[in-house]
Amino acid sequence: MEKRVHKLTFYHPRVERVAQCFENEVYLVGGFIRDRLLRVKKDYIDVDFVVKKVEEKELKCLEEVFKRKGFRIKKTKEVFSFVFGNSRFDFSTMEGKTIEEDLKKRDFTINALAVNLTELILPFNDDVVLIDPTGGYEDLIRGVVRPVSKTSLEDDPLRVLRGIRFKNILDFEYSEEFLELAPQFSPKLEEIPEERVKEELLKLLKADKFAPALREMVQLKAFFPVFKELKGIERIPPGGLHQFNLLEHTLRTVEFMENFALPEAPTYLKEFSKEVLRDKEALKLVALYHDVGKPLTAKERNGRLTFYGHDKVGAPIGRDALIRLGFGKEWGKIAYYVIRNHLRPFFLFDLFRKKKLTDRAIYRFFKDCRGYGFHTLSVSVADFMATSEKMEENVNEYLNFIFYLVSFYKERLKDLKPLLSGEEIMEIKGFERPNEWIGKIKEKMLELQAVGKIRTKEEAISFVKGFTVKEEG
């Protein structure tokens, strides 16, 4: 099916020369066409071309056009890619004998659209023929995510996640076909390479659509195949302060964490450091996994369910989960220290309310968080608000406490440096070579500086002289 579309314009200085590299037709396809029709503005250019084939001479011509070497990537088919700045141009070979056959093998109707490049770049050509064999244009107008065929999701189960992403980012609705087929093929997501899954999750995280997408992943049975470490949280019932079961609490925690990062978030939630905002995508995943240790530590005591040690048990699981999903060791490290310490702010809050909170306890919290103290505090706010509607309404007292900790850190700990160097400690103690005691002395000295017990270099020297070194052996 073809139809004429008015003013589907696109200009790029190099693209006009692309058609000259090929003897056969060149087509622009998929997401680029979709976004142009929807008038979606992006801060990057991502264009997909389909050609009959890419011969060596044609590849060399493209390299001359783009002034760089292309690289070959293998997805479900061979793709030649050129990337520079905020632009990416992919060239894939046609699946089938015609462009219509190629489009019918794609994921969703809204992506099964194409235009002839030569026609698009003609000057003064306001009306362009849109090649649309599956009714994608009508689905775009109506805002519907519809699989191209009944076998679309079966052919590639990752399309379940892609459909969830398109629906949430474009603010569309699911077709009846998608709602019927997605739960059937979601279990197959366990077999999809993590790198492909990560790509979909990262786009949702960056678009601030991760939280609503998670709820739909649960609905469409795609949640546990992707986040397999979380199996069992749906069986933990409400109890104690918790108004909701653990799955619902977890989803609410991610929702609050995501809302903190939105541009319209309240000013008081932006008091956290730049590092927290820089890692906002990672922290949404950390919020998702913050209670992953609960199913493994659940035990009934005196008629109530307890989860002693779930923070310590969950920390390595959360770390390994983020690494498994392809987000790297740095995100895994954030997950480890935040999950391991995510209960600490609540214990400190209890002391704060009783007026028993000490400077030493605050110092040790930030020290144990290993640079992720603000990250831990931000997750704790989301965790607090997600516990119950009552706690959400009464969050201001907890926020006042959080900002007390933030102020303490900025005033007392942010620029804290040891008054004595390792070499000076060695000289004072008469150590002939570096040893473990130097670090222990320096650590204790820093703590005493933080709580105001050591203020001058002379006091530091006196402390080091009096520090007892126990002989080993």
C-alpha cells in the first residue's frame, strides 16, 4: 500500500550523495520515518537505510561520503554503520525481493514504513510516496502499537520489550493483538542476549519511562524473565509498616526514584550531589533491586515475618544482576554499596528523632557508603515514601533529617583530609616500612577529626604518638 505524505522533509549534507553510491534503489525506513511523521524532535540523528545489497565498491563510496570507515555489525542481519557526532547512519540489506517484503518482516506496523531516498531529496518535492504495506500510518495517527504479524513476537521475543518501550515513550496504546501475544512469548526473554535487553532498558531509563514500563512488564509477564533475581518478591505479603506486598512496594520505590530525577521535581529533592543526578539511571535499577535479599532471608518470628540481614544478602545479588544485564562494574558497585547500606538511614532517623544521633554515627555511615552516601540517601527517601500512603504523606520529617545529614556532610566531611600523611605517621611511630597500621591510624584519626576531637596538627601528632600498635604473632 502506498500513500502520499505532505512535507516529509529531511536534509543532511552527506545523505544527498548516498543515493549516488548505489545502482539500485535506496530506502529510508523505520524509526526515522515514524518520528518525522510524528514530528518528534530529537537531539541526535539516527537513520536506517535499506538497500538491495552492499558491495565492496559501494561501501568504499559510502566511506568517501561520510569521510570515515564504516563498521560491520551483526544483529538479526548484516548492518554497515557510520557514526559521527550526534549522527548514526545504518545500511542493511533488504530481506526479501522487494521493499514491501522487507517491511512485512519488521516488528511493528509503525516501524514498517519506507520512502525512496531519491524522491525524498528532490528539490521542491512537498509530497512523498510513503510505502506502507501493513497500515502503519493509520496506527501512527491513532497511536497504536501493533505487531506486523502474528509471528512477529515469536520471531524475536525482544519485540515484547520494544513494544513496551514504544508504547510508553510515544504515549501510545497497545493493540489487542499485542496484549494477546506478548504474554505468550515473554518467557522467551530469558533466552535473549543481555546486551540486546540492556539496550531496551537503557532507552526506557533515559526517557524516564522505566517505572510505568515495569508495571506493564509485570502485566505482560515480561518482568521476571528479565529481572530473574527478583523472583519471589511477589510472594512477600504486607506486614508491619509495609502497606503493600513486596512487588508493589518495589515498583513504588522505582516510581518515586524516577520522579526525583524529573525536571519538574520539587527543589528540595535536588539538594543531592551532581553525582546522584549523573547516576540517576543506575539508581532506578538499584531501587528496583534494593530488597532483592528479602525472599532469601524471610523467616517467621513470634507471628511476624522478618528479613534480618536482607541488606547484606541482597548487596552482592544486586551488584551481580546489574553486571549480568550489561550495565558494567561501576553500576554494579553503586548497587552493592547502596543496597548494603539502604537500611542505615532509617536507623539513624530513629536516633535523630530520639535526639541520640551522634556525629560519629553519621561519619561512619558516609564512610561505609564508600562515596555513595548521597546515592543511598536518595534511594532511602524513595523507599520511605513507597512503604505506605501514610509515610508518603508524612515524608517531610524524614526529608528534614536527610537534609541534616546532607548539611553535615557538606560542612564537616566533604573536604575532610587527614592532618598527617602516611610518611609523617611512619616517622612518628618509627616504622621502617609501610604496613597496615598506617591505614588504621589514619582512618581513626580522620574519624576523630570528623567528630571534632582532633582539630590541629599538634593534636593529630599527640594522637598518633599515643596510638597503641598491637604486635602480631
